[in-house]
Amino acid sequence: MDSPVELELFDGGAVPDQVGNDGMYARYFTGFDQDDRYSLKCQVEGTNETNINQGFIDAKRERSLPYRPSPTNPICCGSTATNEDSKLELTGKFSRTSIAGSFQVTGVPAEGANLYPPGTVRDLHLALVSEAVVMTFTAPGEDLDYGTASKYEVYYSKNKTELEDTEEIASTCVLVEEDDLLENTTLTTIPAGLPVEVKMNPTIFEESQQYFLRLHVEDFGNLSSWSNIATIFVAPTSSTTLASPSMSLFLLATFALYNLI
């Protein structure tokens, strides 16, 4: 590796980041081309929109652990960097650099070896917008959080256990097809780190039923990963509701996390 490689770090909560917007940034790096000693330098750039949280020192009860833990803000990993009453002050443009030293890398695989699966999606969410079931997640890469994966597949079932059994999921669960999508949305893969939004037709689900959905991501080799399981309940349409759609959807706030890297 003759020239430096620049790697942008993210704090959106997608793997390998643990909690979004907590001020801790992370990325994977797998681009070593040979056994050698490598050095690391971190550089932070501030813009005219960058703020410093002046109210953090006074909020002692929320200093390190989240005041109200949740699946997106767990007690294990710190807390979000700002609260509703945080006192923010503009910093203006600035640049800071820190040298982390060097480290030795051995056992670099041969060029073309497929060692890393797509990154694990753990921010799969559902929302009701107009008359569509909207599924959102952060795009994983072909190799962890780098590149573009080969394929997205979405399975759903009334039985969560069937989604947990990834060996039999293709035969026991229903696969979302392109014909099940709305408004020209697609399951075509996009580069890692970008937000994905897929709109599904709610009529593919039966009324008065709870469903579980899970995303499967494949690379261009033989490796893949599975997302968290998201949950949705399809309630019957009320006969007294004016201008109601063919069915009403209520989202459950709970979801399970699986295959954390």
C-alpha cells in the first residue's frame, strides 16, 4: 500500500457503530494488500454548522449511560450526544489531527479471496406512510460496510420462529417480490452506508394478523448476513372510520436483534 487510504467514519448506528449520534464514529477496514506495518492518523474537520454541547457537563445523570435505555440507545454503549435541553454553540471551521501509532498486520489473504460477508443490518424498521408499509434500513456493503452487496431478499411470516431458522427460511416463509412493491421502489442494492427505503403493498398481509419480517443480504460470492426481525400487526378496518383504507396497520415498537457482529 504505497499511498495513504482515506476512510470516512460514521455515527449513524449502522454496523460497526453501536449507537447513532453518540459522538463515537466507526468503520471497518479490510483493504490490507500485504503483510506489513501500518500507521493510523485520525483527522476531524469542523464546518460552520458544527456545534459543541455546552450543556453536557451539567447533565450528570445522563453523562455516560442513557437516561432511558431503548433498543436504539442501549445501556451497553453510551448515550446520544445531545438531549432536547442541550445547550449547543457553533464552533466555526476547525481541524484536529491525532496520531494513533502503528501496528503489524500478518496473514493478509490472497487477492480476490472472499472472507468478509455483507455487514449485518440491525436497523430494519417499518412505518406506515399513506397506504404503504415502508421498510427502511442502512445499506450494508459486499464486504462488511464496504462496496455494494449483490442482492436483498425480504422474508415474512406469522411465526417468528420460522424466521429465526435461517436454514429453512426459504421453504417456510414468504419472499417479498418486486410485484409486491409500490411507487417504483425496488429491492435493487445500493452502496454501503446509504439509507434504503422500500414501500410494500399492505394488501399482501392478511387482516388481524401479526407478521415478522427479516432481511437477507448476499454478496457476489457465497457469503450472506441476516438482519434484525421487525414486527407488524395488521388490524381489521373499522366500519365506522370515514375514508378508511382497505386495512389499518399498527406498528409494534419491539423488535429483536440478531447476528450482531
